[in-house]
Amino acid sequence: MSIAIILVVAALVCLLVIVGMAVVRKPQLSAASSGQIQPLDIDAFRNLIDPREHEYLRSRLSPREFRRVQRKRLRAATAYIRVAEQNAAFLVKIGQMALASPEPDKAKAARQLIDEALLLRRNATIAILRIQIAAVWPSGQFQGGAILERYRSVDRSAMLLARLQNPAATARVSAS
């Protein structure tokens, strides 16, 4: 009987998290619709997901204060991931436009950018869901290293395509 109750409560919590994500997520002007890349401070994001910082805060704060601070950090990480997701959507459009290039190097770089950006968008969606779940139980640590590495990969692909399209220009999708 107690297992059934636990499962029902867990299912309700998951349902609330999913409904909360759908309701709370406000329509925002995205990078894809605004036609520009939004800056993303990689160092600040890295600090939010750093396991050493997590442990430092856990050791210095009371459990209640740690949970409060951790929820704020998770909301900040969500904001960074949403920017990365929006930038990826914009870069997919850029890559799709470049796919029509008659030059095989540009078309190949465009395909690589599209693939990397789509993978980043998928990973970002999953990461945001994991953050929402972690916010319910903020004592654990969110692992965001995969998003950071994927974002760097998209950054490299965007720079490659930009160099092929205009050798004099540089393009970066991160602040550092």
C-alpha cells in the first residue's frame, strides 16, 4: 500500500513539474525570431554548474539556505540554457540558408552546424526538464557539462561556417 502511495505522489509531482513548465514558460522573443545571437557568458554558466562550487555552498550554508540558493542557481542555469537553445535555433536557420551553397566546403560546414545546433536544442530541452526536477529536490547537483561542451561545439561549427562565408569576419556565440 505504501509503495502505491509513493508512486501516486511521485506521479503527481512529475505532472506538476510538467504543467509548471508549460504554464510558467512565457513567450519570449527568441534569437531565432529576432535575427541575432544573444550573448552567453560561458564562465558564469560554468560557475553555476561547477561541482566544487556546489560543495562549497553546501558546506558553508545551512540546509534550508542551501536549498534556497540552489533553487536560484538552477533558475539562472535555466536562463543560460534557454539562451543557448535560442541561439541554436537561430544557427539552424543560418545553416539551412548556407546549405544551398554550390561550394562543397560551405555546404559541409552548414550541415555540421545544423547537426550540432539541433543536438544542442534537444539536449537543452532535456536539461531544462532535469533542472525543473532538481528544483523540487535542490539538494542534488545539476550536471550541465554536456550542455557546455555541446555549446562549444556549436560555437566552433558556427565559426568555421562564418570563416568559409567571409574569411575577414569572425563569429562567436559565446562571450568567452
